[in-house]
Amino acid sequence: MKHKDLKYLLGASTLALTIAIGGGASAQTPAAAPEATATDDVQEVIVVGARRAEQSAINRKKRAATTQDSIVADDVGNFPDKNVGEAIARIAGVALDVTDSGDTGGFTIRGQAADLIRIEVDGMSMLPTDSQNGRSVTGLGDMSSDLIKSVDVIKGQTADMRSGGVGGTVKIEQRNGLDFAKPLYKLNVQYQKNTLDGRWSPRINTIFTRKFLDGRLGVLFNATYDDQRTSTDFNSVSDKQVGYQPFGDHDNSPEKSFTTPYDPVAAAITTKAGCAALPTTGINSRLNCYAQWEDFTPSLPRMRRENRRDTRTSFQLRADYRVNDDLTIFASYNPNIRKQDFQAYNLQIVAPTGSTNASGVLSTNMRNVVVNENHYVTQYDLIRGNGSSTLSYDSQVRDIQRTNEQHYSQLGADFKHDQWVAKARIQYGFAKGEREDDAFKIIASIPQARFYMIPENGLWTFEVPNFDLDNPASYYPTAPDNRAAALGGIRPGVFQNPGTTARLEYTPQADKNKEWNYQLDVTRSFDNFGPLKSIKFGGSHTNRENLTWREGGFLIAPGVTMSRARSLDYVKFCDPTVTNANCQFGSTTINTIATSQDRLEKEHMLTRAQYEELINNSLITLPGANYFDGMPDRGSLIDSWKAFDFDDFYGTLSKYADLSAHNLDCLYECIASDGKTYTRPSYSTTELTTSAYLMGDFETRLFGMDVMGNLGVRYQKIKVEAAPSVNFQTTTLDPADVAAIRAGAVGVDPTVTTLVSRRTTEISRESEDFLPSFNLAIWPIEDQLVVRYATAKQRARPSMTQLTGTAAATCNFISAADQATLEELGVAFPGYWNDADADVESEPVNEKRCSGRIGNPELKGYEATTQNLSLEWYPNRDTQVSLGTYSIDVKTGRPDDDVVLPEYELEGNTYIAPTYRDGDGGLKQTGIEVAARTAFTFLPSVLRYTGAGFNYSTTENNASFTRVDPLTSKPLPPEKQSSYYYNINFWYDDGRINARIAYQERDFYYDRIDASEGTNRVPTEAVQTANGIDLPPYGGATSYFKTVTPVYKNGSKSLDGRASYKVNKNLEFFIEGKNLLDDTVTRYAPDELREIGGGTPYVFDTLYSGRRYYVGVTTTF
């Protein structure tokens, strides 16, 4: 066990012992005495919001049919966290996830990602709104937490639960109209501020509930409007996962910077002079040798700030009607509408370069380079005209508009009579997401820039001396036109930004998901039927549909091409005073040829005055606080930079340019080369699931102990109807060419390939599953101490897009006779015609083969056997202590995308097709979870109003992960697996003052090692094999090899706090803070793998989101 694990387990044991002493004391309290008189010296403990919520959550766990944890709202509209994902992450085994792009709110359960977690809202599947593969969703950012009554994270499985929750099932319960004894009117108004954005914005929640018709009809309306502004700062040292790379020998040290693992011949050389004797052929051992003396340089220092404005509107409208004592019916509607206005302000100059030629001579764009003793560059200059022909201050804004909608509707009936209980549901969910991306950049031609490393944090910054970046004139284009000769060539008097075509980018996409579910559950209870206490049975039918639209163009029919929905527009200006200038102002379509897929692209030609107006109106200083303001060890990072306001830019440009193509119209219907408008086909998948289950609950006494549990099985039949988009083409043979080959002609290709059509084809497949489950609870101490065991077979369906695909495949048909002729020619006349390699996906035409990856509707998905074993102690209703262990034994893994099926059926023909197949099993994941919580009612004075909670969990697996770091040969751990997660919270609630503080910590983890970027220059698998080495990951280089570095993510620490003061029963004030420790997310390489020296960390990139504060008031009537 690691030292830090031991430390936290000791801390857990101490807290658990404290709780046990307090809980035990409470448990030993005699039975309740008659009510004390006023003269008795008794301290009253008021059971209010926080304590009542903790009691409810403990009771839900205690009475659950399987292993679960719960969170309950302190009060109506008062959930512990604004984001449901953040609240769930406070449960043992759950970890909040932050993506590489800084998005938060997602989470994993027991190491399982979104595709292995099921989320339900009032029994309905929560649907994704964007490109989450049509299936999984754990962001939960589209849903307001104000609507939530409770959340159960169920880590086991019972037969009456729908499948999919391998890691766990999250059940979110909202309130109903009959929950309230009296009418309630509640208004919560608050303002929030992110420290990097600096502006206050509102968040408003209102709740109305009342009963009518003598209390038989309950109506509930709960609505939230949230205008949230979030800023995140990024500082990247590396281009993606490239890391520091050897870019030339700048220190001329006799020592190697590293020893190449990819070329044994070069590795054996001990002096740089010795490299000259090595060959330059093949893998070029001479260059591989010189590379070992090159110094490590950041691959692309750059800065970014992302400003998001999220406006969310959510409400719940529900009516419950008690028909009689046996029957209650209800109807509900819950929409969540989220609009995101997103700007990414990107700043970079140019990437450093450096290489050594075969003569050992360095070529680089860097000057005045400073290198430390570990051969890492810590400072360099870029100078225009001295190593760099152009040097551009490149400030880009990417403007993203997203609209996400979720709509949930439900009709239900609950019937209870004697020993029968029945629940019927008709549920409809619909979700859609539309996204529009615009981007443009302004550029200043600068004379020089100095880059340097900040020792405190490993990040990079730069200075631009002797140049006025605040002057709009610095961004006026000065470079001449560079129009291609095919489009008419260079035009006098036309100007553009230097070194770039300054294109205005527009890219749309859309996704839609909907689900109908019809469900009936019936329970029959027994009083005197031995140990059998009830039988529950039921069934459901679910119709799930996913539609995906992307911007790509394609051939519709021979000679007819549909345009892409993307537009890349040129923005230039023309000066008529220039000699031979022939200015054509306005907007013109660039590509008009019949085969072009870019029919929306335009060139916008402005006057000089119009272009200067464009810059003058939009140039701004980076919005918000200083860059990385508030981050510990910020060092000398740049404070700000010049950017531009995209709305002002777009508004000014639209006065002079035709921007009519910058909308979603073409994503759904678009023009083609024949001048007609066609409907763009979506990639669609429909999944029909019919399921039935039977389970029995039992209870008996054995050896003086209560023994209870359930045993059941669920059957599901799944029919997939996929509709991939396919280009069908045919290959025939030219008899004259065949005859010519037989006569001895060389290099003749007898094949003629013709596009038949692009169409959406129908594929239907069926599968079925039997999913047994068993849950057992043994109570050695009645109602206080329980041992639980649970096991189940779990199935999580694959991504909807893996069933269909998201890009068009091209499938080539050739008749059996023509195929036989080609095979004959290939044998009799080898090399006489173009018989391509059969292993190449896009070739050959002598086979019935598909190119491009097509979906596979036969995928069954992830299958695993889960087991849970726990010991839980409930000494009183305020206290819970638990210790558990779990295992997830994978039988079928996630789908592999590196497979070619020899007989893929499409429209009555079979093809050789790249697709997906169900992954291999064998992985087994295990973990331990410790949790405790209590109210300290046994403490004196005001301390009796306090309480605390704690959980700690570990995870590990048996993966035979044999990858090593190529440079050090040190083994790498399993991917994305933190060794521990840790949460602790304290609360105080005396009925007037309510306060809560929560701390969460997650250990670091190894993320990936990725050599896909060409800059890494890692050899291909074939080259490695040929040279007797095997060091994945494989890259794309065949000579002049460099390095690849493993990427780790740092551990996270989060501290949140909230306090409120209730003036009276009608009025309450509160304040709240998030990320009070100013935590950052950093991708890095540990010192044992890469050591820069001097305590400076090796960083790929760091992101920082600042703190968030809330202040508000709640009124209740």
C-alpha cells in the first residue's frame, strides 16, 4: 500500500472511530422518557434542513434493495450543489471529471466512464444533446439542480432496473404535486461571479405548489433561469501531446540530451562527431544520431482564454390526481433549454523549429537560445528577417453558439390495493443540440518576440519589444494577394494578412435523440408465504432513435455533388489607387466547378476604409481579469493581449459582405452542383428494446439474524435498425483492355468504376440478453449492522453512432465473373495491370469492398459481471459507517475500431468492410470504498448542531499493460486510473444558521502516450519491426526519429463552502463559494520520466477556471 493511501485510511479510521463513539453513545441511550418539563436541564436538538436531509439519505441507503448511496436536498429548491455532477462526485467511488478542454460536470463511477453509466430522471433515460455518440450523458449541465428532490447512485442491480449501469445507475427524483401538505410559494434570487470574468449575473428559481379539489389534485411548478458566465484560462507549452522536442543542438554540449530508443546503431555512438560515419539511407541513422544531441524545446507555446455565457431555462410542471384511495394518476413535463455563447481567444506567434542536416549543420528559426544543464531550452528569440521570413502576432477568436434542448413528458398511474401494487408509465424524451462555429484571426507583423519559461509553474510566456500592439493600424493587412493561378492568379492592389489567407470559418453540426418508453411494473406482496415476501414482474418497450448531421459534402449521383455546409471565406481589401488594380468589391462565390463540394465559400473584397473600420470597431483588450489572475505561483505570465470582439467584427463585416451562408440551413437542405436543393441525409439509428423481468423478495431469520434480499432475471430483446449513408459504386471490365493484357500489354487497367448513387441504406439486426441479479442482506444486529452482497450480469449498449457510423462509406460492387477474370489476370500476368494491395482499405476494385468505417448494428456492447460486498453500521438514524469492496469482471469490452469483416451484408450483397466489433474481455477491476457520516448531537453547546461526512475509495485492475516510456524504459501504469478519491464535508444547522464546507481530492493519473502527431517523428510499426524493436505507440515516421512523452494529469483538490442565515420563516440570505483553493488542471510528465531541472515541472498545458461566488436571498410564503 502506498504511503499516502495509508495516511488517508488512518484518517478515515479516526473519523469512523469518532462517529462510532458518538453513534454508540447515542445507540446506548435508554428508551425515550416522558416529555421533559421546562425545568429539566435538557438541550433540545432541532432536526432541520441539513440534518433531516442526512437522515433521509442514510435511510434510503439502509432500506435499499441493493448497494447504493444517496443525496437529498436540504429543502425545497436547495440542493447541495448547483451542478448535479459536482454533487454526485461527493459520493464514494465517484470522481468529477475535467476534460482537456476544461469542461466540467462529467463524472466517472468506480472508474467507469459515461458510456457505462445509466442516468434516469423520474425513471426516464436522460438523453444527450450533442456529439456524445447518441447514448451516454454524464455532463448534467443542461439540468438545474433546483428541480431535484434526491439522487440515488445505485452501484448494484436488481431485475426491475433497466440495464446499462455497469459502473452505476444514477436515479434523479424530482418532486410531485402531492409532496406538500400546505401551499408553497418560494422565490430564490441570487447573483454569481467568476473571478476571471468579473461580471455578476443572475440565477432565479421559483416554486409554486398547491392542492385543489379537497387535496386530491396537486399542482407543482418549479422553474429556474440561470445566466452563468464562466472563464477558463489555458497555457499550452505543447502542441497537443507532442511535448518538448529535440529542435537542434544549441548548447553544443558533448553530452547527449537523450539516447534514441528507435535506432540501435545511432544509440551506440558516444560522440557527436561519430555520427558523420553513419549512413543516411534507410532510416537515416546519421540524422537519428545527431538528434540525440539536440536540445528539448517547447513544441508550441500559446495562450487561450475561453469565455462562456450559459443561459439555462428549466422548469417542471406536474399535476398529480388521487382518483381514490387505490389509484393516483399524474402528468408531467420537464424541458431544459440551454444556450451557450462561447468565445475562445487564442494567441500564438509561431512554433519554434530546429533540425540537423546530414552534414551536422543546424537549421533553426530561434536566436539567442538559452539552454539549462539538462538540455532544456528555457529562453529564445524569434526575429523577423533573421531565421524567420515572417513573424506574426496571431490573435484568433473562435465564436461558438450552441443550443441544447431536452424535453421530458410522462403520464403515469400508481395503483395500490390490498397486497397488489402496480405502476404504469408512458414516457417520451426528446433532445437536440445544434452547434455553429465561427472563427477569424487578426494578425500584426512584428519585428521580434522573446519567449521564456517560468520556473515556478513550467509554463511559457513572451514579450514583444518596441512595437505598439495597441494601435489598430498594426493589424491592417499589408501582404499582397496570393490567389492561386487556377482561380485567376495574383491581383494588383489586393491585400491580405501576412502569411495567411485570413479565412472566416463557419462549421455547423446537429444531433437529435428521442425515446419512447412504455412500462408496467406489478408487485404482489405476501403475509404468510414462508420467506417469500413479494413477487415483482413487469415489462417495457423502448424505441430509441438517434439522428446525426455533419457538414461534409458528397456525390449524390453521377455528375451531381452536394455542397458542404461549412464555409471558409476570404476577407481581403483592394486599393484602386494601385497600378493595374481592377477592384471587384463585394462577395463572390469562389468554387463553381461541378465537382466542388465547397459551394458556400466566398471571397469578401472590401475597400481599405471598410477593412480599417472592421479592425477599429472590433479591437479590444482580452475581456475579464488578468490572464491566470489568482492562480498560485502564477509567476510572470503575460497579463493580457489584444483580441477582437467577434460580434462587433461580424456585425461590421455583414454591412459590406454576403454572410447568408453562415447559418444552419445548408446542414439540413443544401444546394448541389446541378443548381437544385436536396435534403442532406442524416446518419440515423433506431433501437427497439423489449424487456421483461421477474424477481422475488425474500426475508427470513437464520441463526437469530434477519436475512433478506432479492433474486431475479431480466430478459431483453434488442432490434437495431441502422441507416448508414453509403456511396454505392460498381466496377466492370473493358473487354478491349482485358484482351490487350492477354496480348502482352503492360500497365493497362481494365477496370471501369462508376458511381451508382449515394443513398441511405437499411440494416436490421437482432440480439437478446438474459441478465440475472442477486442481492443479499444479513443483519447480525437487527436494524443496525448489515452485511450486503450483490452480483449481477450487466450489459451496456454500444454507442449509437458505432451502430451506424458518422461518415459516408464507399462500397464497390463487382460481379463474380469479373472478379474471377481479374484474379486470373493477376496470376497469369503479374504486374501487368494495376492490381492494388488487397490490404488497403480504399482499394482494390477487384473485390466487393467498402472503404471508410461503417457502423456495425450487430454490436452487443459491454458485458460484465459485477459484485459488491459491504459491511454497514447504522447505530442511530443520524449515523452511517460502511466499508465495501467491489469487482467488475469484463466479459466483452468496448468495441474495437480496428477490424475488417469479410462478409458485411448490405442490400443483399456482402462486402469486405472496415467496421467495429465487440471488444475482448478479461479485464477485472476491483476497489475499496470507506464511508461515514453523522450528526454530532452528543457534543455540547452549539457543536450539537454540527455534522460531518467522509468517504475514501480506491481502484485498481488486472490489465496486463506492458507499455513503457521509450526514453527511460520505465513501465507505465494503467490509463486514466487514479489510485484514490477522497471527500470530506462538515455542516452546521441550528434552524437559523446553515453552513456547509466540502473538500474533494482525486489522485493524479496516467492519461495517455500519443505519437500520432508528425512532429514527434516516431517510427511506424513496420519500421520498428524491421529494426528489431517494439515500442508502442507507433508513429508515422520512416526516418529521422525523435521522441514521444507520456502524459499524466495532476491530482485535483476542490474546496467549496456555503452559509445562509434565516431571518424568519419567510426570508433567508446566503453566500457560496466554489474552487476556493484556486485549483488548476495540468497535464505533465513526472520527474522520474522527464526532468527539466531546478524544480521546474515538465508541463504540456495548464488550465485554470478561477473561483466562483454566489450571493442571494430566498423568500418563502
